[in-house]
Amino acid sequence: MKWESLGQFLAMGGYALYVWGSFAVTVAVIAVELALLRVRGRAARKAAAAPPEGDAS
């Protein structure tokens, strides 16, 4: 496909809502996954550094 202008490229031949919408959803899902990984990683490091429960020392 050849576009004559940036506007035509962004319009994606009339399918812009679907094309750019799918990109937006993908980026949002990846951002949420990265945030959750960061939270879980911090929790795992904190749990690994904590002394075992029931330790009398």
C-alpha cells in the first residue's frame, strides 16, 4: 500500500479505529503486565530478605 500523506497513513484506508485501537490495547496490556511484574518482583525480593516466621532470634 502506498500513502500520499500522513493523514492517509493514519486513516489506514478506513480501518484506523481497528488498527490504532488494537495497537493501543496491546500497549496498555503490556504496560499493565510490566507494572504487575515490578510489583511481584518487589514482593518476592522483600519475602526473600525477610527472616523466616517463627524465628526467635
